[in-house]
Amino acid sequence: MSQSRQTFLNAIAAGAALLGIGSAAKPASAGIDRDRLYLAAPQPDIDKKPMFHGFPDECYAYTVFADSLVALAWGYGWYHQPPMVGARNAIVVDFASATEGGAEASIPHGWNGPAEFPMGVVGTVKSREAVTRQTDRVERHLSLIATGMRHDGFHDAVISRLLDRRTCPLADCPRCADRDPRRLVDVFGILADGADQCAVQLFSRWIPSDALRAELAALDIGIEHHPLSAIPAADLEANRYYHVWDGTPLQAEAFRNTVWAPAWKKALDSGA
């Protein structure tokens, strides 16, 4: 490692300590000050392609949220537990729509979400706001979850198939250029098929129409509807938003080595 790179990473570690990131005396969620977190790129790295990351506290919290959804969907009530995500389920949570048409209208806005999950997660976006030069606060709209499924497998089986010519990030993608615009029935069908499920567990304020149910039934897929109000309000609101950080490759390495470092390593680095 070059001296300039080592100096940069040391400076990042020192800055993280000042921000309270990774303090051994408190949980990770209490130590991340997103509004102050900024990692300046060294000159040789400044023009490199940016990399994107989620935050560990939010990814952990949403995994617990997903496990609670599984318990609720299968009649065990709402309770918190360490994230297990062992049971395979296809879940959709509509955080924003009052109607089925509102859910449909969110699809052309594209798909987003951190990849740092022990399960498959992706969603459409209700709103997005920059809170620093490197961090955006994103409001979930339609959230697709596949518990018990690794995120890399979920990407191949679900996310890559959700993309169409409106939502593909590659302007000249030949695969997506020939696809018809994805509809809500396509989204539900792709999620269920990709997660190897015969039904989707839907949490929403709206009730699925007979037409949507009929189209999915033709694909041998059902919908188990649960009112959004079945989710405790505090838990729903706590998981409505997430943050996405972006930076150059060296910044991303520093971000992973500070924000994502395991607790035992943070304790050693801080001298505790």
C-alpha cells in the first residue's frame, strides 16, 4: 500500500473515530452520524467510477423487520427476533400507495436499494433527498423482499428480470430494449417465480383487484393480502427510509473499513 493511500485511510479512520463510528461503548446504529460523514477522495482516485453502499444499522434493522413480517404473515403476530431469514418467502410492502394504480405508477421510476443484505431486497422510490455530498436519504415506495434467499441469487432471479427499457441503468442494453414495460402483475410474478414461491405476501392499504388476482392465477401465483395497518406504526415508520452512500473506490474501501467493520475490530482500532 502506498504511503499516500495509507495516510488517506489513516485519516479516514481518525475521522470516523471523531464521528463516533464504531464506538465499542454503544451499538452501531447510535454511532453513525450520517449528516457529518464525508470522506474526501485523494487526487489519483477522484475521477474513478463511484461505488454505492448501504449502512449496517439500517440493513440489520430491515432484516429484523422482514423476519417480523414473516411471523405476522403466517399468523404468529408481530415480534422482534435476531434476523434468521431461513424461511423462504416472497413479500411486498407498499409503504406509499393508497390504490393499486398508485403501486403500478411507481414502477417506471426504477428500482433501488443497498446490496448489503443477507436476503433479497429491492424497491421503487417514493422520494430521494441528498443529506450530504455523499449520502442520500431514500423513501421506500414498493418494497420487494425474498427472505431465505441470498442477495446475489435474488439479483439474478428477480432484479435483472424486473428491468425494462424505462428502468435499465444501461442506455444501450439489448436485453432490456426488447422488453415490454413491466406491469404490477409482472413484478409480482417475477418475485414469486424468482423466490420459488406459489404466493406473494402483500402488505398494503389497497386490496388487490379481481383482475390482478386473475392474471396472477393464470401464472399459478396467488396473493395473500394483509392490511398495512397490521404492521405496528412505529416499526413501519422506522423502516420507511434508508440511506445510500456513494464514493470512489478508495473512499468505498475506507467506508467499509470504518462503518462496516465488525465490533471486535473497531474496539481494537480504538484502543479499547
